Amino acid sequence: MRLRDGEPAGYDEVTTRLRSSYDAGAELRDGREKQYWKLAEREAYLDRLRAIGARTLLEIGAGTGEDGLFFRDEGDLEVVVVDLAPAMVERCRAKGLDAYVGDFLNLGVPPDAFDAAYAVNSLLHVPNADLGAALRAVRDVLKPGGLGYLGMYGGHAAQGIAEDDVQEPARFFAFRTDEQILRAAAAAFEIVDFHTVHDGDIRFQALTVARPAETA
């Protein structure tokens, strides 16, 4: 994916553009088949949640709700999902999910409320200048010891508007090297696991993190 350098990257401008793009593309994305490795990543994270006895999960960037439904139905979890696009939220609600309009810096949920947080290919829309704040926002909604899963395409450093985006308006992306995302995540979390998945030209960074347990 080619990105145009020098594009404005303010958080509010980025989210406004993304909201329009994902509202327009909601119908096409609904029911789109997931790659096999995304299903495997999701299942592995659910296994971790079962191991800690998790009961509640917040999904950030829920899209049309397929992952939220999986965690609710297969994991027997109480699930809340947020997405910045109202059209996506409506599709989540139509599937019976507890869904709200929100984004990383405007989650609208209380702190320390969830055992788990799940975000796939949503952090890659957060400008680098706001990455630390977005990660802290995820940490703060987790209970001490809670687990987060943060998955995103990346492997190289670049940010800007996609020149060849199939959606309109074209979306903003921020790709990071492994070192960049690990360094940023370590400032907010304990790192539980990091690995990459390769599928053709796609390089996916899979990061499982924990909110540090409070000490006496």
C-alpha cells in the first residue's frame, strides 16, 4: 500500500475521514470472509481469556461485529463493542451486540471495567503522535491483570493517506516496525506475547499485553 507523505495527521481529522469511509463501506464489509490465520489468532486469544477466567470484553474497532459475536457466543463473555462509524455500530446492534460509537480517545466506558480488550487493525489508523495516548486508553479500561490483544498490519515505518485505497474517502494508515510498536506498548503494558504472521505480502503484528497488577 502506497501512502502519501505530508498529509495532515491530526487525530480529529483522521477519525472524521475514517468515519465517512467506513460508513460508506459498511455493507460491503459485512460478512466478508476472514483469513484462516485471523480465525486462529482469535481462537488463541480466547484460550488465554479462558485461562484467566475472563468474563467481560471490550472490542475497539468492531466493524460489523463478527469478532464480537464470536467472543460472546463461543467464549460466553459479556461483550461491549465500539466503532467510530455509526453504520458499523448499527450493524453490530442488528446482530444483538451491545454497541456504541466510539474510538480510542473517546471510548465512553468507565476505567477498570473489563477483563479483556480486543482491537484488530484499528490501531493502524491512529497517528503516531497519538499512539501512546491510545494505548493508555486501552490499558485504563482493563482491570489490573486484564489481557489485551492488539493486532495490526505493519513491519515498516510509514504513515499517511493511502494512494490506492479501495474505499472513499481514502483512509489514513500508520504502519510501525516491530521495535516501534513493542516500545510503545511496553510503556503502558506488560508484554505477554508478540509474534508476526505472514500471508503473501501481508505482515501482521500480533501483540498480547497485560495491564500490570496493582501492588500493595
